[in-house]
Amino acid sequence: MAQVLEFKLPDLGEGLTEAEIVRWLVEVGDVVAIDQPVVEVETAKAMVEVPCPYGGVVTARFGEEGTELPVGAPLLTVAVGATESSSSLGTAADQAGSRASRNGGAAADGSAAGAGPDSGTGSASGSGSGNVLVGYGTGAPAARRRRIRPQPTALNGTPAAASASASGSTAPGPVVAGPLTGSASATAVPVAGAAPATALAGEVDGREGPVAVVSPLVRRLARQHEIDLRRLTGSGPDGLILRADVDAAIRLAGEAESRSADAPARRAVPERTAAGEPTAERVPLRGVRGAVADKLSRSRTEIPDATCWVDADATELMAVRAAMNAATGPSAGPKVSVLALLARICTAALARYPELNSTVDTEAREIVRLPGVHLGFAAQTERGLVVPVVRDAHTRNAESIGAEIARLTELARTGKLSPAQLTGGTFTLNNYGVFGVDGSTPIINHPEAAMLGVGRIMPKPWVHQGELAVRQVVQLSLTFDHRVCDGGTAGGFLRYVADCVEQPAVLLRTL
């Protein structure tokens, strides 16, 4: 007998409470192996592939791509042992449907309803590893998937779209596969959270015509508010219409109606407002963008920050870097970047001014000075601003810091940074000079106490040894938490950094 196990979105660590489904890696009917990745999700920290701790046949998926699910919500169900007995999947399917019914199925926008029995860490007859995070599985290679392609018919033999239309039912539930006979007679019941992003010809608000497949509850919401789905452009994969699209249409129709009370209500999404003005675009604050917004808002709310800045002659620093990178032969190390040199200068400065390598415990009303420097550096990626952390930077030389920055930057570029690599920083270095700007007043990366900002290094007129000359000049700015120190400490730190930039030999005296 096959046993249906429910796999829930696991706790991804670092205090994360939700994740957005980016891409499903399996479909209903696929055979999965223990610890095989089944879905790619995006948290506020990173993109993560989530492996399933069970091996068997996928009988249901919960949530469309683009749906945000809370930790503990159902992701999918797996019929364990179904691949060993072709007659067992019927029972497994019934169990999956029953469990989905008890759990409330999938919500209209693809999000999961209340969690069911806690089977996310259990196993059945040794069929589950209990390991749900990437890198913590059994290490066995994933078996090649065997896909069962169900026909789009209901269990009674009636085409699914026609059956749903005739019955008027909009109740959601899981997608369940028919008996695993390998024949074309396998059946499926498509529902919210598992509908493919294809077009169906069917009745939409009393009209005939093709429309991107949406969940039954989304269709019902559109009917209630007289929204013509054929006029919507879906924001989901392949134009899939999501609940957010219908909600936006309802909101815009209401705005148009309020502007013209005597005009007929416009219930479809207008490309322009009633006055002919382009409509405003609304972008959800979620994922990386939402996490950044929350952290910056908290920083400005809780931290009484102040900023000081200074211009520095970086000509000698650039000459030292050129000399370091000119070395050739077997003993030559990797090329050293300007950011790596500045990071090494920061660790030396923090050793002299440890007040800035601290955090404030507001509940205990204590300043906590931290024993080591975990140096964060701001990196702009296609997914937004992230701050990877170089662990134990105070124990590394410039070459080691540079190599770690390069490694973390590549992971950030490909979206493969883990949550642990994006948290735990004690001081942040922000090189906004790469954007071609001279200065800035950085916002502290909460709960840290300070951030050093670096502008572009460019030729400028400068008085050098009593004469006017063209030198490589950079502006340095330090934003600090005024609770941990006063201006004298912050000024001393910034002046030491500037001295090391102007005369790198100063740094050698501290090594």
C-alpha cells in the first residue's frame, strides 16, 4: 500500500518566515528520489533549492510560481511506495485528496492554507531522509525522473474544463494522478496551485474565448466583480493570471468609478484611467527588495546615526596595488583589488577603534563590543542589493580578503548565496564609487554600528608637497551609531583610514 506523505516548506534558518516559489523542478506524476530538489524558492536572503526528504510519486503541488508561502505551509505530497505497485496509487490519490480537504487545499492565489499533520520531518518505512535543507541530505545522486503524463480529463471521463463548468464547482484541491499503468488512461484533476500556464477555451463570465489558466477561486473572484479575464495580462509565468492581477483590476475599476459616479462602472483593467492618465505601477515589497526595505527602515528608526567624511589622496595606494599585481611567476598570488586593500585597512582601523565593531542591546541597554570582525561588503546584483560577509576578516591579509570577496561576489551574481553568507556581519564596507559617484551618506546595516562608504577614485587638482598637482583623490564617509561613540572616536577612525590610503606604509606599522 502506498502511503501519502505531506512535505511542508521547511525552516530555512536565519529567522526567515516565508519564501517565494520561483520555479517548480517536478510536476505531478514525477517519480522523485530521496533528497532530490523539487522546488526553487527565493527568501529574503538568497535563492535556495529545497530537496524532498521522501522518495515516491508526486501526487500534488501547492502554490503557483510567484506565490509566497509561510514556513510550515504544504509544498507537495508524495505517494511513498507507489512506484512499486501500480494499484496502490489509487489509494494514495484518495489519501492525498482527503488530506488536502482537511487542510483546506490551496488558496485562491496559490498560497497554502492551514498546515496539516506534521510529516515534514518524518519518514515511512525508511523512505524519507528527514533532511530538508540543501547540503544536509543523504548525498545520494538524484534518480532520473520518470514522468507520468496524465490526460486532462476528470475522474468520471468528462473533460476537466467541461466538468468544472457544468458543476459550477470552484472548490480547490490537489492534483492527483490516476493509476500508474503507464497507459494513456491515467487521469488528473487540475486545481489551483498546480494548473499549467497554458490557455483553455471555456466560458469566462458568460463569454467564449481563450484565457490563461487560473485557479477556480480566482475565476470566481473575477465573476463576482464582473472582471473580464480575457482583458487581463497575467503577471505569472507564461502570462498566467494570478489573484494579484484580479485584485489590481478591481482596485482600478473602483478608482475609475469614484472619479465618475454617473458613468457606467468599468470592471476590466483599463490601460489608462478615466481621465486618460497612465495608471501607476505597484511593485510588491517582498523578497530581497522587501528585506532591504525592512532593514533600512529599522536602521533609520532605531539608530541615531551621524556621518563624517574626508577627501584622501589615493595615489600612493594605487601605486602599491599596481606593484603588488605586477608580480609574476609561481609565487605570484591572485590580483588584489582596491576593495580588498580598503577592507584590510578597515580591519586595522577597527583594531584601533573597537567601539565601531559593536552592536547595541536595546533591551539590556548595553553596548556589545564584538571579538572578531565579520566584514560585510555591499554588492549590487540583478536581484537587488545584498551584503555578503567575509568571516574573520581580522585574521586575513589583503590577498585572502580579496579572494573571499571574489568568491562571494560570484555567488551573489548567480543568486547562490546561502542565508548564512548574508548574515552575521559586524561592519560594512560600501564601495558606491563603482556607480560613478563621489560621495554618499550610507545607512547603517542594522544591527551594526558603522559603515564606511567609498566614492570613486579620480584625478583631481591636489596640493602635494607644497605644489599643485593632479592626484588620484577619493572621498571617504563614515556613518556611525552615535550611541556607541562620540565624534572624536569616529573622526579618529576615519582619519586613520585616510592616512593609510594616503600613505600605505602607515598600515605596515600596525601589522
